[in-house]
Amino acid sequence: MVHQLEAKSPIKVNASVTVKLRQPYSIKHIQSAAIFCKKCSEIERKNTLDTIDPEVRLLHQAYVINSIFSSVAFLEAFINELFCDSKDNMEYLDKCLDNKEVIRLSNMWKLNVPRTASYSIVEKYQIALTLADKIPFEESDDIFQDIKTLTQLRNELIHYEPMWIELFDDPIKERNNMRKIGRKLQHKNFSQNPFTEAGRPYFPDKCLGHGCAQWAVMRSLAFCEKFCIKMNLSEKSGWIQKVVAPYKMNP
């Protein structure tokens, strides 16, 4: 026996789905910094002061400066993302921090601490460590001082004010006469810009080369790694090193 079923009117369902995406950007910043640094290194290996083309020289300076900018952008984006992760209760934090520590980070972020520009980058990291009941960086820690110097360098370049600089043949007199940021950077002993003519000042001319860019990238990664160890976020640090590795420059 065959039963015939009468077709009914189709059922209409009116529904909407909301899809949300939250994209972290710290990784893109540090990858960019490493790429810029690698490009800078390639130019220095293939050229000399006497042979470099003016356009290539301009590219060299662009790579150095933007490697510095991107390194600092990475540091700020990374710590901001950690606070946002606590607010959004991201699952990985449960494996690293106590629930009360995550709530503390989240609550302070909702109160704009340390969310606004009134907090320096290093202050944001120190606040995160304190809220998570971890030991903050010592002010005398070399890596902590390097990040303070790096952010000062970024600020000097972004808010640059030209100054009259007296030129000296005597390196001691030159050092005593240079900007404060120049003295701090010279103390780092990284290689100088090989495309700088004799008699040019250390900052910004001599210091802005591959050596400075490499120092910016490597110290940013080292600082982040040390912070992650303090926060018990070593898995996150290892992931950052992995995604940056293909773009790293030669020593």
C-alpha cells in the first residue's frame, strides 16, 4: 500500500549568526621587524660607502628605522593582547595562571589600567607581573634597561627635533657632546652604519645600521621571553620564537 503525503507549506526560519574575529597583531610586528632587519643586513653585505647607490642607501635607512618601530610596536601589542586575553578569558591562560590572577588582570584592564597611553611599555609589563603575583623586573636588569633605551630611541625618532651638533675628531669630546640617547646606544657596542661619512655624529648617523636594528629585534624577543618565563607563559614565548625564526637575520 502506498500512502501519499500532502505537501505542506515550507517552514521558514529567520535567524542570523554573528561571527566575531579578534586578530592579534604582535606577531606581525615582530615578523616585520625581523624582515626589515634582514633586508638591512643584505644591503650592508653587498655594498660599501663608496659603491652604494643613493636609492639603496635610502632603503637601508628605511629598513633600520622601521625595524626599530616594529620592535617597539611588538612589545606594546604583546602586553596589550595579554590583558585582552584575560578579559576574554582565553583558555590557554587557565593552564598558566590561577583564576584569581586572570580576574585581577581582567578587572584592571576594564578600569583602563594599564590601558591608556599614560603608562609606558615597561610599566605595563611590571603591572602585569604584579597583578599576577609574580616578581617584577629589577630596574637594574640589563634587559629591562635595554627596553627602556629602545623605547626612548623610538620616541626620539618619532618626535625628532633637529639640533646643532658640534663635530669633533676626538671621540671623547664627541661622546661628551652627543645626545643622551646617543651615549646610551654607544654603550651597547653594536656595529655602526657602514655608510656614514667620516666626521658625522654617532646619533643618528653612525648608530642607525644593521647592528642597531638587530639589537632592537633580539632584545625585544629576549625581554618578551623573560617576561613569559616570569608569568609561566613559556609555551607562548616558544610559539613566538617559532613564527619569527624563518625571518631572522644572520648574526
